[in-house]
Amino acid sequence: MTAVLVAHAGKNGGTRGIAEVIAGELRECGLSVDLRPAGEVCEVRPYKAVVVGSALYYRRWRPEAVRLLQEHTEALRERPVWLFHSGPCGPAAQPARVSLPARVALLAAAIDAERTATFGGRLDPATTRGFGRLLAVGRRAGDFRDWDRIRAWARDVGQGVRAHAEL
């Protein structure tokens, strides 16, 4: 069975929820999946494929997700990698396409990652602190994750993993 790592980075659980759904879909495709916080990933070599997701905060990836890509660039270059980020909220969240931050884009190019998916995020005023709490008020607050789109993307990733495994 092909082993896949799904690593996620976020603060309030929205990106973790997306990663859990992706992992579930990959398992439905017959793949063995390890789901881990990006900051807890010590090695990627045991995996045939890797999925890394990060929440976007002010158009930046979480540092632990960037660190994972930096520290494992050579190993990631040797296997298929898919990236996703979540974060757009409010009426413009669907369908959103947000470019990778420049530093992450360079790392994605270095590892020859597949095209990045952007998913709507979740913004809950109750769990948001400081300035973010002010931004959460009004039309931007809510859950804008499109579960059907996330599942479809995950199934495409599963097909891609299986195709790479057959090569």
C-alpha cells in the first residue's frame, strides 16, 4: 500500500479540518495515510507522496509549513508533492485563487510541486484574538470551506499518487 503524508499548519483548526477530509479521501482511494501537524514532521523519506497545507494569515504561510518545505527540499524533490492553503473568507472566498507567498513559491518550484489549491477558510470571532477579531466582524466571519471541492481535489491527488506509484 502506498504511504502518503498529509501535513497541516494552522492556528484554530480550520486547516486541520481540511487536512482530515483530504486524508479520509486518500484512504478511500486505497492509500495508507499519516496525518500530522507540519511542525511534528521529522522525516518525509518513508512516504511515496506528500501533501502539505497551511492556513494563510495576511497572505503568509505558517512558519512550520515553510520550515517543512525548507528542511526536506531534497527528499521532497524525489516524490510527488501537492500543496494547499486555506484562508480566504467572506463573499469572495469561493472560488478563490490566491498565489503562493514568494518564499513558498520558490520552494514549490524547487521541489517541482503540483499546482497549489486554494480553499476558503473559517473565521470564528470567538477564537480570533486582537486585530483579527476586528476583521472577523461582519461578512468575513463564518465557515467558507467548500467540502465538495476539497473532496474532489483530494480524489484527484489520490489518482495522481496512484499514477506515480505505477511508474
